[in-house]
Amino acid sequence: MKKKIKRSYRLAKYVVYRQTIIEPIDHLWTFIGAFAGIGLIGLLQTTKLSDSDNVFLIGSFGASAVLVFGATNSPLAQPRNLVGGHLVCAIIGVTVQCILPNQMWLCSALAVSLSIVAMQITKTMHPPGGATALIANIGSQKIKSLGFYYVLSPVMSGVLVLLLVAIIVNNIPDDRNYPYRK
């Protein structure tokens, strides 16, 4: 029994570490990329809008930054998934909000579940996209009032900033590449 537990522990440790441990220098590149990407979106936001109108920095961008800078080899972090996932989910989120504007619980559940299925069908699975759809339904009145402009800004403008920064930063070191190439 003790041998079986030790073997299971070693196997679990290998699987978890194999997926998560990266070279120490990669932590620096992850920091630089995430800082530059989110910072640039925020900077563009503050130069274009007053503090009370800021909507460019939606929460799902933080999760996207984790993937495109911290898990660059993941299929979920690739450009097709990043752009396509957010785009599909933003359109679905806004559409559901327009159809059922005063049913937050129903809109939220419908937007997220439809978004997951749509990402599966289009092969653009990007988990933060689910949050993008959800934000279209639970966001402030300012976000809801954007309607389909929400798809263009903040969603696509922010996604394109993250993508551009990811392509630049993740290709500076010789041992990192984005999009992932075997």
C-alpha cells in the first residue's frame, strides 16, 4: 500500500510539475509581457476616456494574460483561440443581453453556456472568453449600454493589444515562441 501511495505521489508530482515549472528567466518574461499588455490597455484607456468611463480593462483580460504570457505553449493561448474565443463570446454575450435585458441570472447562464458550445464548434476554446460573455451581462450599465460596440471596444481592441504584445515579448528570448511552433 505504501509503495502504491509513493508511486501515485511521484506520478502526480511529475504531471503537475511538468505542466507548471518553467525556467526562472521565464518568470521575468511572463512579468514583462503581462505588465506591458495590461499596462498598455490601461494607458490607452486613460488617454481616451475619463476615469468614470473606463471600460477597456475587463476582467477576462487578466485571465487571457495568464495564458498568453504564462502558458504560451497551451492550445488555449494560441492566437486563433485568443481572438476567436473573445470575439465569439462577446457577440453571444451582447446578443443574449439584448434579447433578455432584465433577466441577469438567465442571461448570465445562457451567455456562458452558449459561448462554451460556440467555442467548441468553432475550435476557438479560450476560457477567459466565458468571462467576456458574462461581463456583457453582469457589467455596469456603461458596459451594457455599449451594445455591440462592446465587441469592438473594449473586447477586440484589448485582445489585439494583448496579441501584439504577446507576439513581441514572447519571441524575444530564443527558447520561447508565440504562436507555439513545435
